[in-house]
Amino acid sequence: MDKNTNVLIVDDYKTMLRIIRNLLKQLDFNNVEEATDGQEALSKLRAGNFGLVISDWNMEPMTGLDLLKEVRADARLKSIPFIMITAESKTENVVAARAAGVSNYIVKPFNAETLRDKIEKVMAHA
Amino acid sequence: MPESAADMVRPQVALQVMTDLNRTETALLAELESLGRMVAAAKEEIAAMRVENVDATHLPAATDELDEVVRSTADAANEILDVCETLENLQPKLDSEAADTVATCVTRIYEACAFQDITGQRIGKVVNALKQIEQRVRETTGRYARSSALPARHAPARTEGERLANGPQPTAAASSQAEIDALLASFD
């Protein structure tokens, strides 16, 4: 797992961004950028060079699912591992995310161990 | 030409049918009149309701209070995170065992602070519900009290992501991480 990879975390709750950033820091990921909605995230992804996206679902004006679809439809971005971290825990949400190409799915509230485990899994397949 | 028996009976049948129809129509008209009176009475009652306090004061005040709850919990969570970051910065100065203990404790605090996101989303759902009620109250009272034409409401087209964005589920209905892992594994 390349800890130097650039990670983009996306959430409309600033507190959650801070928590995920700190948990990533504990996992030795120090190249972390933030976005507060899907639209901002997409702009940063297109302008930058990221190796992992960790995104919330429920955001405006662009949701995490819509961001995922945009990423998978973009020739340059489509292979970036994409983890959804969300309170949306219905089966239909997981199925829709899977159909859109999500790499893994974490339901909130989550623990650090789950985050580490999912990152290791998606980075192993990257 | 003499009339057949059937020709003689036909007018009587027609008369009977008309009589039955008149009875049915009369009963229907009475029902309609009764319904009309009920609707008129309901309209008067709605128009007479003093709902101004509900849509002008009570509901906005309730949503403001809930927004304040979200702000306060966010402030508190950020304060806790500030302290955690200070503790993490102390780790290099501690011996290995103490540093590990601090790291474990700080991680648990980070995990616990995620409550603010979940409660914020739940409160957001309540605020949206209150805003819907406020809108309906305004529409209903406007329709019957002032008889002014209300603009038609057009729901904007929503993406799949927006349609499925329902926020946290009640605990009993929410899927666990293990259930989600099993569901994802079933696709492989």
C-alpha cells in the first residue's frame, strides 16, 4: 500500500473531514486533500493526480453517487479506487453504488479498523 | 293492427325504469348536497384557523433551534478534536507504551466524534420535514382563506444519487457493516 498516494476526502460535514483526515494521518497517509461536495471533488480530481477517493453520499449540489458515476465515466479518472463512507445503509444504496463501480462501502458510524481494512483492500486491487 | 303483449308491456317497464332512476338520482343529489355542505364547512373552519403563528413563528423557530443544536454539537466536536490533536502532538515526547495508549484513546475519540455527522443528518431530516409542513400549511390556508391562485409546484428532476439520499436509517432498519460486506461479496 503506497502511503504517499494522494487521497481526496469528500464530505459536507467539516468535522467528518477532520476526523477522516486525522485517521488517515494515523495510517501514515499525509497527502490528503478535502472537498465539501461532489462538484468540488470532481474539479479537484480533474486538476490533480489522486490515487484514492473517500466520499460521503449525501451532499449538494452533487452527491457521492453522482461523483462516482462521473469518475467512472472519465477516461483518466475511471480506475481510481473509490470508497463510499456514508450513513446510507439501505440495500438499494449499496446495490446502486456497486452498479456505479464503487470499490468498497463503509457505513457510518465506522471505526478506524474498518477504514484501514477497506483502504488496504482497494489499494491492493489498484 | 292489434298490439302484441310485448308492445303493451314496454311502456310500463320504461316508466318503472324512469321511476327507479329518479329515486337513484334524488339520493345521489342529496348525497352531493350533503358533501357540498361538509366541504363548505371545512373551508370555513380552515379559513378561520389562526395558523399565522404556526407558519410564521412556531415552525421557523423550531427549525432555528434545531440548526442551533447542529452548530453547538459541531463546535463541541471540533473542540474535542482540537484537544485530540494536541495529545497526538505529545506522542513523540512519551515513552512507547504511553504513546500507544494515547494513540488508542485518541482513535476512539475520533470514532466517537462521528456522532456529530449522524445526529446532524438526522436533525436535517427533521428540519426538512418541518419545512414541508410549513409549506403545506401556507398552501392550505392560502387556498381557502384568500382564494388566490397558487403557483404550481414543479419538483426538479433528481439524479439517482439524490433520490437514494435518505440519510441515516432507524437503528432497527439500518444494515450493519457486516451485512453490507456480505452484500458486496455476493456480487463477486
